[in-house]
Amino acid sequence: MTLPDTAAIPAGADRTFQVDLRGLVDLLSHHLYSSPRVYLRELLQNAVDALTARHGLEADAPADAFGIRLYADGAVVRVEDDGVGLTEADVHTFLATIGRSSKRAERIAEQRGDFIGQFGIGLLSCFLVADEIHVLSRSARTPDAPAVEWRGRGDGSYAVRTLPASARPRPGTTVTLTPRADTGEWTRPARVHALARHFGSLLRHPVTFDDGTGGPGASVNPEPAPWARTHPTPGARSRALAAYGEEVFGFTPLDTIELDLPAVGLKGIACVLPEAVPTGRRHGHRVHVKGMLLSEQAEEILPEWAFFVRCVVDAESLRPTASRESLYEDDTLAAVREALAERLRAWIARAAASDPDLLARFLQAHHLAVKSLAVHDDEILRMLLPWLPFETTDGHATLDEFARTHRTVLVTSSVEEFRQVAAIASAAGLGVVNGGYTYDRELVHRLPEIRPEVSVADLDPATLTAHLDPVDRETELAAMAYLALARDALAVFDCDVALRTFQPASAPALLVDSREARHERTRSQLAREQEGGLWGDILGALRQEAPRAQLILNQLNPLVRAAVAIDEPELARTSAEALYGQAAMLSRRPLRPSESSLINRSFLDLLAHALRKDS
């Protein structure tokens, strides 16, 4: 593109931007396109759009009357189509003006939905692999039109000339690239064939590939998409869709869900993953637009909660971004996303109603995804909440199973709280569900909506301790001295000490201490560190209400019975500290540094006492 003589432009006159083509190509390669491989997709896309325009001119022509032929022998890459072609005026208008597309011509603008390309910069992607682009074209719009040759170079210059019609006997366009030496990775024959299969396997026009060895050309897209084929039985269709999903994604689907949205011309399948997906991880989906692969990582096609499927779809009306490697976020995409989400809900409903074995396998792998959906979807909640697995004092069970034996369901607010109380609550006959996992507490509280005969309440420490049997008066009086020493030793942890009897007898002590209570005590500690002032007074007032932890000793445990009988004050204190440390470790919550120090110290003191006694 030759720069004008700026001295010849009158002062104050409008000027046009000048384009540094090398700089623009560098911009495309580093910021618009993800890889140089897109050059072949852009050439295929231009060829498909040219064929679409040709069929618009010759509507009576058979669908396979016109096609695309690829050739690569290591020295050149060539893409030839039987499309509408270009006149000399078209070449000057569309190939020599960056950013202008023939698909923006007034005559075609009304039919833009028929074309894949929308931006008119695709041909520039060829400069990612070649320094020169050679185009030979002949228009189908004008009878007896001459052939037109265009040569564009990476330095921004180009040349155009007309040739006899014999230079290209039939209408269409041939684009030839002479690859640079450093781009062999993307232009050797095997790679060109693989890229053509990758991008064009679902194209509706016949595409063939020739590697220059003299053999017959290989079909790039020998069969239509499996959902577009006729199958003898529904079972055969299901097997064909599952086999295609396995071929594309590399796993055997737990099930396949056929997707069909006629309003936007979308067809495809969703493959249910056979194994659980890590929390927060989203798989991309394979999206084709009018048969051309747009993206393998299109997360935006489905809502976030649908991470239990991977989709491959082909759509007519979805809008690609400028790079044509993702989807443009607009109202159409939002409507498609919601419609596909409804298809997934319908599949879950069908499995719940007619295929309990499939539902069980699905929930075993993807209960977290379903829980996230049930939180926001009342229909899924009503259908599946009774069947979802939860961690309970009866082991892992569905809420339906759990509610049969526990009309009052208690739920903890954290995993830590559940682990503290599970064994003892189970022995006491309490039905407790671990509500510490994502969504679980909220879902358990909605159980009465499905099972009105069941009541749900948060587990309160007082509820648990109320189910622990008190010791007799004589035993309590005999233990008073020990309990006083124990309370004094554990005062630094704001921990009270009580003596009860409970099952299992193998548990020497239970530490009842919620996360909220620890937070309150942390604020109290801050108040103690303040040197007066309004803030100190406020936190001091809060400290008066801060709940204390409670170490409940089990009189049924032989170790506890031996400990409360100790008459040596220091040994009694050490044993109380050891019991507290063991109960804290059994709770599986993070230990504070002071607690870790106490555990180490009490262990060493007890070891020293045992050694002195034996010596």
C-alpha cells in the first residue's frame, strides 16, 4: 500500500489513516488470534462464504455441486473453491482495503446471517505464515468475466492484473501461500490436513485434501454431524451420539443429551462426565458456527453450575467475536444459555422419573453440581433433594433415608463442629447432618418443604449437652477438687470443665467449642490487650457475653475415672491439660500455637512423671 505524497495534500484537508501492515500483522498474531494455525480456518471460512453466495445465485444447484479443495506439499498451501468469485472491481474494493469485507456489500448485507465471517480481516491472517498471498479469482456474477490475479505482500504493497478466462476456466477463487521457512510447523502437509479436519469436519460443503503425492484426495468431512444423520433405531442413534462424544472428548459419557434449539439453528449433544469435576473448575465446550469450529473452550455457552457436562454444538445464529475464537455476549447468547440449561434440567427430571439407576450413578459423581442447581431451582430441589447424599451421624445417606429414622434433623454449621459431636450424638440417638460443606446447610433446612413431617434445626451445644447424662451427686462431690484444678488450668483457653456420662465409653472427653464462640473470644482477647479508651470499653462489654468452650469429661471412661482421683495438684493440672489437648485434636480443627504448646508440654510432663514413678 503506497503512501501518498503528503506535500501534495492542502493544509487543513481531510487525510486518511496510513496502515503499517507489518505492525498490523504483529498485532493480529499477538493479540487477536491465539495461534498462527487460524490462517487455515480463515481461508476455509472465506471459501465457505463464497460457496454460500454462489448457492444464492444458483439456488437450484445441488448442495454438493460446489466444493472446496485443499493442497499442501510442503512448498505451497493452496485453497480452491467453486464459490461466487471476484471481479477486478471487487478485488480493488475488498482485498486491497483493510477491514472491508465483501459480506458488507449492500446486496449481501441483508443476508449476513448466511455467512460465517463478519469482519473482513481474515485474509490478513495468512501473513502469519507467508510473506505473499496470491489470489486467482473469476466471478460467477458476470458472464464471460476475465480471471483476476491479486498478489499481496507483507510490506503492504500489492499488484492486480486481469488474465484470460482460460487462466481459470470455472468461477471461483484459488488462494496460494508460499510459507516462510520458520512456519513449517503449520504448513507441512500432515498438519494442514489435521487442521482442516479440526476446523472443518462439520462443514456442509464437500472439502477434500491433496498432499501432492498423486493419490486420491482425502475427504476432510466425509460424514455429516451424527445428529444430522438418519439412524435405524433410537438405540442406534444414542450409541452413535455417545461414540461421537467419546471421539471428541476422550471419555465414555455417562449419558448423552441431545440438544436442539430450532429458533437459533442449534443442534448438538451434551456429554455427561462419568466422574466428578473439581469444585470451581469449568470445562470448555466445542462450538461450531455453520459447521466451522469456533472454539473448543467456549465456557459461556452454558451456566456455571453445568460443569457436569461437555457440549459439542453447531449453531446458525450465534455471533462470533472479532477473532472468531469465542462467542459474543449478547441477548441471543443469553437466551441460548438459558434454553440449554432448561434442556439439562429436563434430562435430570427424566432420569429421576424413569431411570433410578442412571440417576444414582449421576448423583454419585455430580452431587455437588446438582446441589448448586437445587439451591436456585425449586423444581430440581423438589425432585432431587430427597435423593442427594449427605454426611450424617448414620454415615453417608440420602435425606430421604435419614428422615425415615429421624423426624428431628439437626444440622451443624461447619465440618469441624460435625466431627466434634458425630460419635457422641450418634450414641445419644441424635440425627445430625454435616452442614459444613458447600450448599449442604441451606439445602437441609429446606427439607420440610419436601417432607413436612420432618423438622430441621441448627445444632446447638446446649442440645447436645442436654442429652448427656449427669453423674450422681456422690461422684460429682468426689470430683469437685479435680474439676476446680482443671478449670483453673484451662482458664487461659476460656474453657469450662464438666463431668458427665455418655457413649461411647472409649471417648474420654468432648470439647464443645463452635467457630463463632472462638471468634467472640478472639475479640475478647483484643479487648484485654487494649489500654483503655472507648474501643477497649466496647470490646470489654462484648467480652462479658463471649461464650466459653466446654470440656466435658466422660465418667464412663477408665482414664477419666483415674484422673479425677489424682490427689497431686500438679499432676491433676497436667492430666486436665492432656485431656483438653486430646479432645482438641479429635475435633480436627486447626490448633492455636498455645494449644500445640500445651499438648507438647503435658505429654512431656506425664512422661517425666511416669519415669520418676518407675525409677
